[in-house]
Amino acid sequence: MPVWRLATLIPLALAGGALAGCGSPDPGSFYDTAANPAAPHGALILATPFQSGLAGVNAYRVVYNSEAEDGAIIPVSGIIYIPTAAPPAGGRNVVAWAHPTTGVARACAPSLDTGAIGGTTTAQSIPGLADFISAGDIVAATDYEGLGEPGIHPYLIGKAEGQNIIDSVLAAKTLPGANLSGKYVVWGHSQGAQAVLFAGQIAHEYAPSLNLVGIAAAAPVTDLQGELTEPFRSDSGRLLAAYVYSTWSKTYHVPITSVVYPQAVPAVETTATKCINSLGPAITAIRAASALNPVFLSHPPESTPPWPELFEANSPGHALPGAPLLILQGSADPTVEPHWTRSFVSTICNRHETLDYHELKGVNHLSVAYKSLPYVLPWITARFAGSPAPDSCPVD
């Protein structure tokens, strides 16, 4: 069975309602803002307010310093929502949202269009946003490196994405009305769920001034070798493979021809330019991926160095989680199949870490983040309140 299916791929970024328009917006001058090499990671470089369509919140499109995989200071864009109500005693907590796959090209950034994508529709695509705002929490939503801002998007490269998430929290500190408490939770879906697991693993060392109190992950990608090297029998599978092999070959300076036929490289690179953040572009992306049919991999990546080592390095679970975990998984998910998540949960439980796991019967990949809100919302509230975290791991 292919890992990625058209039925779940095309609507992947439409979970909060279809994004407006049939074309991906072009990055404007805002997204040509350079990093400030004299400032640390997490420093805010640029912020501009926009009308979010939400009551009781000031919304800002932002660019901030972050770190790339190799440690270089780079600019990353995103959106930060700050409630207009007076901050709670002790300051505002932050929920850092990590979005699922939208593509790997600059035009795939969720924050890009403050009218259609960066406005009301993006607000609807962040599960629980209105609830967090009502609770007085700030919500920071990174685009990740290379989406919006120039550069190579580190697609499913955990350390880089985790750093981008944490730095979105640090970037909120200097915005008007922020008044951070220092406590934050990371919450993500699919690609974003893998990213928040990595954020947890690096949080204490990377941002010791902050206090990570919880990690909530819906349908996380946890075993990259297992999940990304099965035979790609569908165009949607080939699309995601193109994202991986195009971006990883550039990030890690590994020849793409080590696993892709030379004659297939142009089709892979063309496919990797396509976004799936709305229906029209998603259909175009699937059509582009059809050019990779039937075979484009020349060597099995699971046994061709250095790909196995890279898959292993970007699979979470090789370090302490960093905070209590909440893992949600749909039982009817053909994109991130349940057995992969169960295996990850078993590994974490065997290490006696605090983990609450819920498998939602009949729920697929598209809807799992929103269907998880009855678990996620009270769990995050309890983490901010300092209550003991629930643990569903079996007792020895």
C-alpha cells in the first residue's frame, strides 16, 4: 500500500476550509527580508499587522532569525496572533503551531497572502486557534525555512523545523502586547507533528530561557525510512517523494542521482516546485508527479548510503521528548498508517516517558487534527496550569 494517497494528499492543507484561489501567490518584497546576523536566533526582524478576520486579536505577519540545519542564521516567516485582552497574571502563554505539508517552494508558505491565505482562511486552518485566543494565549505559526523566505525548505528535516518552531515563540516576545510568561506548548499535524517532536528534543538546550510544558502531535511521521521508502504506486506518493529527494539532496549536498535516474531528475525538480496548499495547485502538483510514472528511483534509498543514515537522523525518538507528550492518531489514516505511530508510542513508553495516546476510530489523515481537539484543548490548558500530565503507557 503506498504511503501517500491522492484522497488524503489533495485536501491535506484544506483542513480548516478550502484556501481561496486556484493559484499559489507570489512572495512579495516582505519575504525578501534578510536575516540579522548580528542578532541571535529568535530575534524579530520585521512585523506587519494584517486583518485576520478574528475578533479580539492582533495578527502580525513576521520575519525572524532562525537557524538552518548547518547552524547558519537565516530568515524565517510566519504569523503571530496576540489577544487584545489584558494579559493574564504572570503573562501570556504561547501555543506554537506547526503546519502539515503545503509544498516545498517559496509560494507554498501559509502566511503568504494576508487576504486569502494569511487572513481568515489561515486562521481557520490552525486547529484550536479561537480557543487559544479566548484563553489569552499567543499563537505563533511558523512557515518553516524556505517557505516564503528564499532558501531550501528542510522538508521533514526535524532539527531545522524544530528550531524554526521554537524561534517563532522567541520572536513573539517583542511584539506589542506580548508579555510572555515563558511557558509554551508545541502543537502540530503530520509534517508539523514530526517537527514538534524534534522541537521537544532540542528545546531546553536551544532556548533555555523558555519553558516547554507540552508537545501535542497528530499523525506524526516517526519512522522515515519505513514510511518514505515503500514502493510509490501513486502519483501522490511520487509527489511527496519528489519533495523529499529534491530538498534533501540540496540540504545535505548529496547527489540526487544517487537514488534517482538522471533522466528523471528534471521531472522530480519540476514536481517539487508545486504546492498543495489549495485545490487547484494540488491538482497541478499531482499531474506533474505523473511524469515520474512508472519508475524514477534508480537505487533503493533504504540501502543506498547516505540515505539510511539521513532517514534515521530525522526520525524522532532518539533523544528525550523534552516535555509530556500527547499523541493522536486516526485509525483510518492511509497517509501516516497507525502501526507506525503505535510503534513510536511503544518505544517512548518503554523508556518510561510521560505520554498520553489516543487512537481515534474511523478518523483519517485529513481530519485527525480537528477531530483531536476534544483531547488537545483541555490537555494544553492543563499543561499551562501546571497539572500533572496524564500517562496512558502500561504500568510495568
